[in-house]
Amino acid sequence: MAGTILRSLRPIYVQVLIAIFIATIVGLVWPDVGRAMKPLGDGFISLLKIMIGPIIFTTVVTGLTQIRDLGRLGRVLFKAFVYFEVVSTIALVMGMVAANVMEPGAGLHAGKEITPVIAGFQSSAAKAGGFVEFLLAIIPKTFVSPFAEGEILQILIISVMFGTAALLVGDKAKQVISIVAEVQRISFRMLSFIMILAPLGAFGAMAYTVGLHGGATLVSLAKLIVLVYACCAVFVFVVLGAIAGFFGFSILSILRMVREEFLLVLGTSSSEVALPRLLEKLERAGCERSIVGLVLPTGYSFNTDGTSVYMSMAVIFISQVTDTPMTIAQQLSILAILLFTSKGGAAVSGAGFVKLAATLQSSQTLPMGGLGVLIGVDRFMSEARSITNMIGNAVATLVIAKWENGFDEAKYKAFMKDPNIGSFTSAADEAQPQSVK
């Protein structure tokens, strides 16, 4: 009996789920204790972010050296960006339509004054600049600065340049590539060490959030929160489900595949913490390494489906709470702005509010003070955004791999039966002598 219970508690997602449940109770009953748990969540997220740079770099470089065709590299990126733009536009339209129909901000009549906090976001948005500044910001300052600063897009650019150069050098680069492959294996082993702390990290992050905001904060804006979660769920099951089904995948199977990452993101409210594991998992699930390395990290900046749903809904919500009605033409104008402002900024602190401030500044239609209504409950909606972003990028990688004939169906079926097949950590364990184990 005891052995059965222990075996049922062994999967990481079970441990994380238990940690989230306990953290919620602690945050509600002992809010001071919950707030004191913040360092546990921050420390775990920081440890995971250490691994993002090395894992993206090694995965992209080793993947590109297997392509042997630079034309295919361009084709994969073109298909990825077409997919990202179409799907994120659908997400923006969904959020805007849902907010117009359900009117979550009707009757709140919030003020339009700009508080010091909102002014800070406004200043950050002004510094961020427009599209040209965004393009310049993705160019690394030095070779190592993106790794130190955790800039995913900059790391990706360096990785693509390095991998393409190694591909052109040919056989003379074999020794370097073999070293990169070994660094990748070591990086995933380090990741497995860090993941042991996942329940502790999820507990700390969730206990802090609930302890800080409590349940009372949710009551006045419950309609908006429920609508964001419902709209994200509809997007995942209907939109992503239809796209996955068209390419021969079941959305339920994909959700089962990423269940550990799902709970990890739920507990920490950060989709970035799932990136290192997803890179390995999608490759083991049958996606070609080069496609995984290119599509997944790029999607984290350009395929933010959950953020798109939230941002378009938030704009209409601000219009309603500040009693500033907008015409259809004005809403379409803001939708066009959101096509640009909803992209990028994943590594910026308070990125959601900075991007919302940039949208309001660009449109000059809504009062900036409307952001103040969202500040108190934004953290409770970030889980929906982050989870939807993560699932959307997993679906995108599988779809583009299938679209580009870089998908192994047999490998996918074997993985779904046994998720540990082909993992770096399990392979390393099998390679060790029995005495070492």
C-alpha cells in the first residue's frame, strides 16, 4: 500500500499539483507566511533561466548542422512566421469579440487619473520605442551578453549564425559540433537536477501570489478574470484543437504530453520555465531537432497567443471601465496596433503592462489611467496567458514539423506510450555502470 502511494507521488506533475494546492491554503490562511515564500519561487525560476541560453544554443547549433540545406532553413522560418501571424491574429480577434459581447468592465466606472505606478509603465513604453527600436533591440551587444541577460531572441540569432557557419565550414567543424553536442547532454542533465526543486518553486510562487492578493481582490473583477480564462480555454480547445486536428494530432494528446510543463507554468506564472524541457520533449516526440530549435524559441516572442487574447480584451475592458466608448473603426485601428505591440518583450519585467501602455499611447484613443484597474488582478490572469502561450508554441512546433516533413510518426506514438523514451537523462543513466548508479 505504502509502495503504491509512493509510486503515485513520483511523477513531477503530481508533486507540483500538491505543492500548488498546499500553497493556496497557506496563502489564504496565513498570508504573511505566504508572502515570505517568495524567494523559493524566485530562486527556482532563476535556476531554470540559467539553462535557457545553453540549451537553446546547443539545440539550434546541433540541429542546423543536420539540415545540410540552407534553403530549408529559410523555408522553415517563413512557414513559422506565417503560422505565428495568422494564429496570433485569431487570438487578438477572439479577445476583442469576447470583451465586446460579455462587457466585463460595464458598471465599474473607474477613474481616468494617472497614478505614479501607471506613469512608470508609460515611461517604460516610451523608452521601448516602436518597431524599429524592437528590431534594433534583438541585435546582441556582444557574443555573451544575451546569455547573461537571458534574451531568447538574441540567443537564437547567435545560435543560427554559429550553426550556419559551422554547416558551411563542413567536416572541419565536426570536432566543435561534437563538443556542442556533449554540452547539450550535460545541460539537460543539469536541468534534471533543477527540476527536482520544481514543487518547492511552485509552492513559493503560488503562496506568495495568494498571500499578497488574497481572495477579496478577485471579487470586483471576477467577471474579467473568468472571461480571460474561458476565452483562453476556448482558444486552446477550439482553435488550436482544429489546427492540430487538421495536421493529424489530438489536442488532448498534446495536453497530456505537456502536463508537467502545464502545472509548472501554473505554479510559477512564467512560460519561460517550460522552454528547456519542451525543447527536449518535442524532439523526443518526433520533431526534427533543427525545427524544434528554430520554431520554439522564436515562438516565445512572436507566437504569444495567450498574451494576444488578454491584450485585446484588456483594451476593450479599459474602454468600458473608463466610459470611453469606441467605434468599430477605432477598435480595428487598435487591433492593427496590437499586431505589433503584442509581439516580443517576453524577458521584460512587467512586459504585459508595458505593451498595453505602448498600445494606448500609439492609439491615443483611451485614457492611460485605465491601466490602474488591471494592476491588482493582472497576476491572477498571467497564468492563463502563460499556459496558453506554452501550449500554443508546442502545437506550432508539432504542426510546422509535420508541414515541413520533419516529423517521425512512429517516434511520436512510442513517446506517447512511454514519455521517458530517448531522454538525455535516461540515456545517460543507461550508459553508466551499475556500480555508479
